[in-house]
Amino acid sequence: METLANLESFVRSAELGSFSSAARRLGLTPAAVSRNVAALEANLKLRLFQRSTRSLALTEAGERFLHSVRDHLESLQGAIAEASNEQAEPAGVLKLSMSPTFGVEYILPILPEFMSRYPLIRPEWMFENRQVDLIAEGYDAAIGGGFELTPGIIAKTLASAHIIAVASPSYMQDRIPPHDPSGLTELGGIVMRSLRTGRIRQWQMRNVAGEEQSASLKERIVVNDPAAMRSAAVLGLGVAMIAKPDALPYLENGELVRLIPAWYADAGPISIYYANRTLLPTKTRVFIDFIGEVFQRERWPERFAGTLG
């Protein structure tokens, strides 16, 4: 009977295209994964991979074996995980990726409650403005928007990500508030240049009646970070188009006001991303459930909606 470790090393190496990536996913060394695959090949008396210094490709026999074993492996792992989950208290390192602004302001403050509930889980939380590769980089989950759903990754929607126009009361004191997005062109814009594309982000705004208009701001100040846009707006330097969650505390304390409150841009959902459910460790499952509970308890889906003033 072939060992589970050998089969898992083979399947993950085939899916990810390298022993190194499979090792990161499995928490092993590349040498250990290579040994497991070599042992599997020896036991089956088949060559499963064509190896070179730059690539790892399945042979024809490897393709057939992967097709035969993959679903059975995941079913077996799911059964083992389910049995273990019934007995064990959630424990281990929980590696999570999220944006600095949203993570620090919304997710970090709920950490004490989570750690009190699950004291054996050790958070390893990365605050970064990038889309991580959950499997290859060994993340348990990520919170954000716009992630590419690669094979084996699931997204659970938490709330809408709506973009709104904001400015400080001091900036708007001697100015006429615009009635629709076209009026934003008369105001100084605090805009963001994408690190990925190098372009200034443009937004198409809509209202609840379904009307759409483009929102074009004068490029008075250009930055590359959403938190910097918000801070510049609070300082009275112009109008910024930012996510409502980022603006919400400042709208509530009066440091910012919302312009054209009937209009918003849709930036897609805020989601939590994680690997296939059949492979989900208990620590990840309880965190996903916890995040969903908090979003509902705090009414964040409603409060983050750009459809509400």
C-alpha cells in the first residue's frame, strides 16, 4: 500500500509544477518531496515526471496516474481531516494576507477575541498590497478583493467593495458641492497610480437608478497607496475616490464628508480566499467562520455599501 505522504507529494508537485512549490504547500523541504516522489516511482515501477533543471513535466503514465488518484486522495484527506477535527482543538500557525489599511483598521482589532476563543492558534498576519499565491506561498487564507481564482482556491464573499468620493469639510467650505460625477472635474483630485500597471485608476460611477457616469478628477496630487489618499483628503488637499470601509471612521467623526452621496463605483466584493474545502485545516475553518460571524455582527456589509449615505 502506497503511503499518503508519497501520493500527496506527487499530486501537489503535478499541480504546482515543481517540487519547491509543493514543498511550501506541504510544509516539507524540496528534497523530502523529491524523495517521496522517487519512492512512489520505484514502488510503481513507472516514471511519473520528466525532470530538468528548469521544469517538471508529467509523463504520459504520470498524467494517467494523476487522473486516477487525485480525487481519491482528496476524499481520503477530507475523511482524515473530518475525523481529526472532531477530536482536536484548533491549533497551529494561521498565515493570513490582507491589505494594510483594511487589515489594521478592521481585522486586527478583532484579534484579541479570536485568540481568546482559540488560544492554541498562533496568528502570522501579513499586511501587504498585493495578490499572494495562497498555495505556493503557504498562506492559509487571504482577505481582500480582485484575487484570481486559480484551481483549488475558493472565495467566500464578505461584503461589497464600493468606492465613494470624499473630501474634508475645510476643502469644501468655499466650494459648491457637485450634483453628479461630472461635477468632480471642477475639484482638485487626489488620485492613485497603480503599482502594477503604472496608470491612474479611473472609475465608472452609478446610482441606485442604474444611471452611469465616469468620474474624472484633476490630477492635483498623485500617490500610490489608498491610506495616503485618505490622509491627503483629511488634510484638506482635495477630493479622493476611496473604498467606503477606508472612509467610514472619518465620515463618522466628521473629518471627511461624502460628495455626491447617491453615486458610487463598484470595485467587486471583499472576500476571504482559502484552499479547497476538503483540505481545510481546523484552524482555517474556524477563522473563516469567525470572520463571517463578525462581519454580520458588526453589520459591515450594510455599513460598507455605497448605496447608503
